[in-house]
Amino acid sequence: DHLEICSNESNEKVVFADEGASVNVSFCVLSSSELLDNVSVNKKIVTNKETRIVIEKNEKWKNTFEVFLLIETFNKNNGTKDITVINKAGLRLHLKVFIKTKGIYFTFKNKEMLYAGDKQTLTCELPYSPNESLHITKRFNNTTLASGISDVMYTLQPLTCSDMGTYICEKTDVDRNKTFVSSDVDLRLCPPVMCEGFSPNLTKTVNIGDNVTVTFCVISPNLAPNLEINDDVYTYNVSRDPTFMIRHINNGSRMYHFIYFSIFNVVPKHAHVYTMRLNTTDNKTLNLSLDVKLIPDNLQLYEKEASQEIMYANIGDNLTLETCVNVSLHNVLHRLVIGLNGTHLYQSGYQLNFCVLWSPCSMHSCNTIIYIKLDNITYEQFNIYTVFFTTMYNNTDVISVLNYTLDIRLKENCTSDVNVTERGSDYITLSITLGANLRNQQFTIKAVAVNYSIFFVGAIYFTAEEDGVHNIVRTIVGLKYNTGYMINISLSTESKTEFECNPLIIYDRTTADAPTSADSQFLLVVIGISMALVTLFLAFMTLIVFLVKTKRIVLKKKLVSSRSKSHADIVRRDGHADTDYVNLRNDPDAFHYNNISDSVLDARP
């Protein structure tokens, strides 16, 4: 006895059908005896009309039977049929039918329980239509991971927690119509991860009274039903505050979770950082944050105003600070507050203890001139002050702040008397009497020469509690003989501020020792006599030059009258040849002398 499938067939068949359509599948069976009618499908005897088994004997072939599976309406949830056929000899034959819808098949090739570090291969198939393209992508990621015709594979190795999510296999037919199927990659023991394109840290800038909603998208197969916000536990979709709401929506996906964070009717107390911690059922966490900021008001120093000003005054003076600030209030509920060192001096609508002038405004924008007056300044008021311009909501909540620094310093002035008490060939000793209205300050005294070289005379530390007179004796060394010096005393404070302290003193060194008044008169007489002698000498030299030129003219006339004579014929009265002219013409020293004489004449007054 025997019961088996025909030699040219398989006991497993795959057919494709649309959902709701009828299905007809046949098998060729060889049996040594008749087949019984009690055929089972999926281990149950077929009794309904929707699924029927029909057995027919093939009259052409001995011991050959046709087994038909007839399904009236195909349901994709019942796509696998296990058929058991029995003959009269009691032999059994198992047949299997796989009924698939006409679409894309997206399956895993490896194990489905995965951990980070494992390998997973995604396979996308289109078996009944071999000429259509397939693409594998990940949800919220526009990048194509793999492409192919009829079937395509994509391998994730090694897997990381960020690989979790829904992968999509998309089919594009010749008419560019698209259909897709999806499959989830789920990793065990992973914390929630952000969806592609979503940030865990958000910032929102809003106005008072606005409503704000932000969306976080996370991927997790086992997200806990609550979260922590600033260390306080909140349950999704349960309201504890009418101005505050946390909602959770997964859109039917067990992997993707959309968390909506909403604040209604924003007030300044809502403007801070919200730190959220998401948990999984196996205690893995993900931190998110939302920074809510209010739209600031515009506070800006007008034009060339500096953010710091230094003002000088004496004790008992009256001082007024004037500065201009452009104020632009973003909201009609905001108010401008001005203060000094933490104390409020002005508030919109109220005039306190100093003057505020407003220029014409445009909407809520004004140029504000601020005057701060300090009368009869005392020593304790010389300090650094912080002037603050603040816009506030409800007179309590700060919106914007602009700080302005005012440095009030004691006016650095002094008087001095400088005398020369001793002089040498290379030094000078100065006696300096210095009076100042400064206390507890370190000063450096400098003497400046005409060639701008600087001599540091010394340093003085004022320790007197009251203004006083200070006598200093200092010596400048390294002076040059017969050189004039301009001694200019100036002071330099610890703050590096320099200021003049006295008139200029001219010291003109002409002798090794300083001349007395009598010596000066005698020197004037000597200079007068010397000038007279120089004048007489110049007159004498002028006469000599005149005589030399006259003699030259006479010799030239003689030469003209006796041109036919040779130089040898010119004879002196004593009978010797006259060679004066020749020497005068040929002696270089003679010409040099003439040149000097001419220059002296040319230089006469």
C-alpha cells in the first residue's frame, strides 16, 4: 500500500489572492486504495461551506486522485492551510497551502528577540511581480537604506539602541504608484531614543498670555505611563493644573510615542527650564528639556552713550548724572523701573526722588533721559554705583534688565611749590612742597626733560586722614653738562590717572656751578666787549680784501698795455724779474685766501 504526492508536484504550494476573493488549489495524489471523505484542514474535519475539500478520481491514470481545496472568501488572517488526506488502508498524506495577498512581504531573517550588538537582516520581497522596484527606509528618515527589484535586503550590524524603530518597504510600480508595508525592530534593555529629526532640547520664546505647545517624539517598546518634570511625577493625559498639560499619543504604534507639552496663558512664572525624565518599565531613562523664555523688551543706551561713566567731584560738590536710554516695551502690561544699587528710584506712572524726561513716543518706544542728582557729596559717596533699568510685569516679575555703571571719584587735584636747593655738574636737588585733597593714595612724581626723557623722582604714600601739606626732597641725577632742562612735576595715582600739579620750571645749565647775580652782570660785560672786538676784526678783513682787489685791477691794466711783451720782460726797479703776478695767479693759497676774503665780505651785515 502507498499514499504519496505525484512525482511532478510538491506537497506544499504557495498561491496569491486578493483579500475577499475565492481560492482554488489542487494536488495530484497517488494511492493504492480509495481516499476517505473525512479530510481534515488545520487538524479539523471540514464541515463549513466556506472551506471545502473535493476529491476526484482521475480516470485516465490508475490509482491517481485530485484533491481540491476550495475557499469561498479568502481572509489574510487564515492564509495557511494544513490538509491531511487518509486512504482506506489507513495511510496519511500531509499537504500544505500558503495563501498570500498580492503585496509586499517584509520579514526578518534573524531572531526576533534582539539586544544591542546583535545582527538583524531585513528582507523585502515582491514574489508575484518581478519587475517592480522596492526601497527600504526608516520612519521619519528620508534616507533610502537599500533598493532593488523584486527583493531587497538590509542588514543592521551591530545593532544599537538608535536602530530601534519602524522600517518600511515601499513598492513603486511602473505607473509610479506607491504602496508599502512596515516592520518593527525592537531591542531589549534599551532606553527610549529620539525619533529621527526630533531634538531632546527645545527652546520657546513667547509673550505673556500666549499658549505654547511643543512635541517630543520618542521610540520605545515599553514606555512607562508617567514621567518626571523637575523631580515631580506627572501621569500622561491627567491634568493637575489648568495652565499645564502633558499628553501622550502613539497613533496605534507600540514603538512611537508623541509627547505634547502644553502651557496655557503664559505668565512670567512659567519662564524657566523644564527638565523631563522619561522611564521605561525596565527602568531605562531619557532626559528631555524645554526652555520657556519671554520675548524681551528693548533696553538700549541711546546712540553713543557708554555703559560706564567716570565722574570727578570734590567733597561738598553737587553732581548730576544724565544718560539717555531707548525703552521699547513689548507688552502693554510691562512697566519700566529704574534704580540705583538695588533701590528703586522710578517706576512708570510714579515720580520718586529724581527727574525722568520722556521724548515723544512711538507705540511703546521712548527715548528716556535719566537725571540722578547727588547734592553735597561726602567722602563716603565716592564709590561705584550700578544704575539699573528694568522692565517688569505686575511690578514683581523681571522681563529685561540693562545695567549702567557710574564711577564717582574724588577729583584729583593738588598744588605744589618746587625749588632748586642744590646743583652739581650732573644732578639737581628739588625741594617739593605738595598739598593735595587726596587721602590714602600712592603717587609717583616725575620730572620731564626737554628731550622727553623721564626721570622718576620718587614715590609718596599719603596717609593723612585729612588734607595736608607734604614736603619732599628728591634729587635728579644723570643730567648732562651745558644742557637745558624743563622740569615738569606730575603725579600718577594707583589708578594710573595722571594730572598736572604745578607750573613749569626752566633750569638752563651753562656752567658747572650755578652763577650768582654778580657773575651774571660780569658775564654780560664780557660778552659786550667780545662782540665789539669781533666787529673791528671784520672791518679790518674787509679793508684787506678791498686792497687785494684793487691791486688785481692794476696788474690787469699793465698786462693789456704790454701784451706784446713776454713775462720775462717785466722787470722790477731793482733789475729782477717781477714774479708777483705769476705767484698770485698760480699759488693755490693765494686763491684760497681770496676765496676766504670774499666769503667774509659776503657775510658782512
